[in-house]
Amino acid sequence: MTDKTNLLRISGAFSERVARLFAAQQAAFLKQPYPEAAQRIAQLKALRTQISRYQDVLAEAMRKDFGYRPAAESKMVDLLGSTLELNHAIKHVKRWMKSSRRSVEWMFLTNRVEVTYQPKGASVEACAPIPAGTGRQMPLHIVTNMSPDMAVMKEELFGPVLPIVPYDTMEEAIAFINKRPRPLALYCFSHNGHERDELLRRTHSGGVSVNDWGWHAINHDAPFGGVGNSGMGNYHGEEGFRELSHAKTVFQRHRFFPIGLFYPPYGTFVPRLVLKVFLGKGDPELGGQARH
């Protein structure tokens, strides 16, 4: 059996397993599409417990997947981050779930509008498995004298590869960033407050760490996500809850509200008054003829 055939066989089995898991997740969601806060908190606590129990197993799996990765790094970056996120959600999810009362338009006074937050449900995009690494450690590479068409300047880097692009002025650095797709993160190393403010104001990125790298993603009361090519939406904290919830508007008309005043025929006093107050009068020089 060739390597290609074997990979296709593994890929097919993997896709079938993902399909089964997805079907099970859909069935579980349909069975209880709107879990109460107590159930959500219990499930979050259970997940936190399992991460703690399986931390060594998970770290070993990540080591094999990366080819080489220290267990402490996997636990610090992936498992600790997830645990801190769970702690934050356990503390706040009950408040996040509460409906949000909104104001109604003047013409609908005495009625009620609120926004409820309903889970969107499971969503999965199946991908083929990627063969594990060879276990070879890669030393740090600093790359200079690149041209813009090189792959190292266009693709996301997951290894210890650091391209160095020199610049003479802050304007030049900002222009370089803005000519390219918006990045997931921007790391600004500067103790000049004016330079930092200019960089933050005039560039777009998913998030920023100043005088360090990546730690904005570990603070779970603030959102983390991309913008443009680097991703859509946010997770972490309240923004993550909103991202995975459908904000459903519910308008409730009370029984005796005279809604019939806004139905045809439209030439009656109330509709004409509403249009006059809120739209004013059209410009007759632009043409058109009002018909009621």
C-alpha cells in the first residue's frame, strides 16, 4: 500500500469519525437547545476537571503532533489558557445569559422589546488529518534581506522563524503594515507613548501586546479574535459568549395597543402625523409624487 493510499484511507476514516461526532453533537443540542445557567456551569466545571485530569495525556499528544514541544509550554499556553477561560465563564455566564431590555420607538410606546441570547449550536468543518512531525527540533532562524514575494513574507509562521524588516521611520513601518492583510496580532516594542498611540490608532490587527508578545490572548475578560484575513469574530469573555449566541429580538405588543392605526388605509391622521414628524417633507424639485 502506497503512502498516498494509506493517507486517503486514514483521511476517510477520520472524516467518518468526525461526521459521527457531529451527528451526536447535533442530537444533543436539539434535545436541549437552551440549557439553564446551572447546567452550563456544571458542564464548564466538568470540562475544567477533565483538563486537569488529562493534562499529561494532552501535553504528550501535542508533543507528538508538533514533532517536539515541551510539556510545560503546552500546559502553559493551551491548557492553562483554557482553564482560565473556563474559570471566567463559570463566574459570569449567568449574567451574560440575561435578556437585554431595549427601548421602543416613540410610535410603539407602552410595548416591550428585549434581546435574548440563544445558543447557535454545534458547527464543524471537517479537515483531513496532518501527518505528525518527525520529532526533529528546529533552532531559531532569523531571516534578513527578504523580498515581498517570498513565502516567509506571505504565510503564517508556526515555527521559530523570525523575518527582520528594517525601517527608518514610524511612517515607513505603519505603511508596511497597512499594505498587507490585517494580522491576528501586533506586538509593539516601544517606550515612546506617542509612537505607541500612533501605531495603535493607524493600524488594524486582531489584538495587541505592548512590549511583549501574545499575552493579550491569555486575559479572558477581554475579547480575542482576528480581523479581515486573520479571522472573523471574537472569543473569550462576554464577547465570546455573544459570538456563539444568536441575539434574538423579541417585540411584544400588549393586548390593547392600537396597532391598527399603522395598517392600511394609510391616509388617516395618525400615519400622516408620524410621517410628518419623522420624515418631514420631501423636496419637490427632485420629482416624484406622493400617493397614499
